[in-house]
Amino acid sequence: MKEYAFRLTYGSDLKTEIQNYCIHHQISAAVVISLVGCVYEAKLRMAGGKIVKSWKEDFEIVSCTGTISSGKAHLHVVFSDVDGHCYGGHLQEGCFVNSTCEVVLGELESYDFTREFDETTGYNEIVITKK
């Protein structure tokens, strides 16, 4: 596994910048190792895939897990508010970094990840190929 570490700064769109980083570094198969920071605006697609919720308030990033396939991120994140209440879901574009976000990714050099439409789910699902 090859590791990548970088920092996002104020105003960066969390999902977009992670995807752009992977495109720029030609990373076709990656996983999130660590993602620590905060956002001032959050946007999550909730379970079931139909409802998207947005908040314009400060959140800590408590957890993030997911895969990046040829520049397309499938990330699930948990945010906590000032009272410690947590909200989790599918990370959407529109989550903007507040002071910082530290990102550590692992490139799976023995694999290729692509996405293909799956009629059963209605989504572009990951296709994992061993090199």
C-alpha cells in the first residue's frame, strides 16, 4: 500500500478536493485511512438514498470511511455538533472545511477500482479487479 497525506484548508469542498487529489495523482483504487478536521457547512445523503440533509453550522469530523475509484469517492462520514450530537450519512459535495482537514489515503496498488451501473441497486457500484 502506498500512503498519501495532505491537508485541506478553509473553504475547500471536502469530497471534491479528495476526488481531485486522486485524479491529480492518478490513484485508481484508494481507501480512507484517516480524516480529521471540521466543517462549517455539511451535506449528507441519508440511508435509503432519497433524502439529502444540509446544515450551515460548525461540525467536527468524527469519522470517515470509504473508497475512491478512479476519482469517484464513495465516503460515509459522521459529524458532531457543538452539543456532541452526531449525524452520519453519505458525504455529498457541499461540505466545506472550516479551519483544517487532515486526510490520509491508502492506495491499493494491487487493485483497480471502477464503477458500473447496477440495475439491481440503481447506482454505479464498485467493480474490484486484481491487477
